[in-house]
Amino acid sequence: MSDEASVKSAAASLKAKLGDQKLYALVNNAGVGSSKGKDAIIATNCCGPYWMTENFVSMIDADVGRLVHVGSGIGSSFAKKASK
């Protein structure tokens, strides 16, 4: 999820396949650690969930659908070390 264009492409493809059907849920569960570098961390862990939500939320059933963001405890460790 570190590339906005690929998220938009995936959303358009799924929307075409769904037709009038709706999704029950969107689960954002992607994440990368420090071995990938600061830019990849920001793109994947921060921008990725935003891009996914913006591009897929219209496909989620408004009455019963769910939007779930999954994180880990390691995120706070990274944030403590990040420069201000």
C-alpha cells in the first residue's frame, strides 16, 4: 500500500467486479518496519490506510459495513525515535 496509483487501480478493478454489490468490511492491516526506510514507513503505515479508506469506503455497505485499522505496539517505539 505504499503506492497511491496502485490503490486507485485496485479500487477501480474491484468496483467493476462488484457492480451493485457492497463490501462488508475493509481491513487495513499493512505495515512495514525500520528496515524499509523512513519514506517507505510513512507511505505504507500512514498514507496507505488513508488511500485505502478514501478509495474503498464508497464500496462498503453503509448500514452494516465496517472499517477496521489494525496496528501493532511497535508503532509507538518508532514514533519515540523519530525526529521532531
